[in-house]
Amino acid sequence: MNIDEKEDLLNKIKAIPYWYHRIELPYGIITPGWAPINPLAYRIPDTLNGKRVLDIGAWDGYWTFEALKRGAKEVVAIDDFSDYLGSLDKNQRKAWEPFDLCRSALGYSEDRCKRIDMSVYDIDEETLGLFDIVFFFGTLYHLRHPLLALDKISAICKNEICIESAILDDFSPYRGGFGHGYPGQQMVMEFYPGKQYGNNETNWWAPTLYCLMNMTFAAGFR
């Protein structure tokens, strides 16, 4: 172990005011974020050997680096840094600085591990090419136009999409909170024009799981 390198890495991590992801780095260091709470719940494939992966809303890059650990030949991470969790100051979210720090520490090249400042609405084949699999985690409910986003993703994804989202099956802020949602395959989506969901004005929509499944199907995923 190089003590000086470890200390330098720790100091760089501490200099970043807010971490969203807990990312395992060399020397037994884990960044001081809190997400993902349960990585197994995302059910991404165990092996991504030779796959080209798009990570939408990458934040600090947990899922980008996880895809590379699982053998992806290339990962492209995009984010537009529009989410401040309803509580962060703008100077707390340091754009790609945490991502770049982790990428360097993990030893991934920029050719294999790209990152682009981009909205999901701007993705297209001409700009990004085609992907085998897309990670779409913690993003759909932040979008004013979620079905448009799914359409855009479908146009550049050859195989499958993995989605994590807020859903309404057992929770609705309009119906009384937890335990008061829309169970039983109801085709429902709620709209939040203010801070109704999570006190975050960038949370716009939440669907039931059944609605989300049908939206994804309508966008072209089978």
C-alpha cells in the first residue's frame, strides 16, 4: 500500500462537499455517499462482457463503474446535473469532479469510460451510437416528458433497459403516503407541479409499476 497515494485520495474525496454514491475505490476507501441502498435490487446482469452500456443520470458514477467491473467493453455516462435533491446548494454538486476522481482512482481510460454533459432528450444514434443495454436509474421521475425520454432511449438501445423509479403501487403523496397507493395493476401516473413528491421541485411524475411497464413497451422495448 502506498500511504501517500491513499492519503492524497482521501483528501481529494473530502474536498468534494457532497457525495451521492458509495463507490469502492483502491486502498479499501469507500466514498461517503448513501446510494444505492440495495444494489442487488437493481438486478443488472451479472456479466456484461463485451457490452456497450449507456448510464443515464450517472451522478458520481456508481453504475458506470459497476458495468465496467462486470466486463462491459465501453460505458458512456451522461448527466445534465439538474437534480439537487430538493435541498442541495448548487455549489455542492460538483458536476463531473467526483466521477473523474473515481475514474482516475479505478484506472479506467476515457476511451472505455466516457462521460458527457447531456440531457436524455438530446441522445441520438448520430451522437452516441447504439448500445446493448441502458441503465436508467433514479431519473424518470425527474423528467417533464418521461415517455419522450423512453422513445429516445429505445431508438439507440438494441437490446434491454434496466429502470429504477419511484412508483405508486404502495405510496402516493396525494392519498396519504405509504400504504396508500394504487395496487393491483392500475394504469395510473401522478403529476407533481411543485414539491409534492419528496419536497423536491424536480420530481414531476410517478407511475404505477404496471403503467411504467406499458410505457416502456409503448416506447419499443419488448
